[in-house]
Amino acid sequence: MKPHDIADIIKMHRKTAKLSRVRLAEMAGVGKTVIYDIEKGKESVRLDTLRKILKVLNIKIVLTSPLMENIQNTENEKG
């Protein structure tokens, strides 16, 4: 996933929720310029800051990898 993909997703959710950048920043407890930077695809955003914004917008990130799939399959076989 590219930074602009994340930027587009966040911007779409913010607009759908009818939140201004300032209001989203207030709700997430971050600076208003951070929202602008993220929506412009800035790559150097702190993970904890991004997580706060995603939480307010109810966006979840799901990570997958072959290793994680193997662990899940092993757990299912035991279960």
C-alpha cells in the first residue's frame, strides 16, 4: 500500500463523517497540520499518531503474511 492510498482512505472517511480537518485533529488529539500532511501523502507520520486518527474514523488495519497464516492454521488444527 502506498502513502497516497492511505491518504485517500483517510480523506474519504473524514469527508463521509462530515468532519473538518480541524475537528478530526481535535477528536484524535493531534495537531491539525498532521491531518493535512497525511491527506497529502506525507510518508513520515508517527505510527501512534496514525493509529489515533484511524481509531476516530473507525478504520482498522489488517496485516497478513504467509507466516501469520501458518500460525493461524496451526492454532485451528489444535482447536
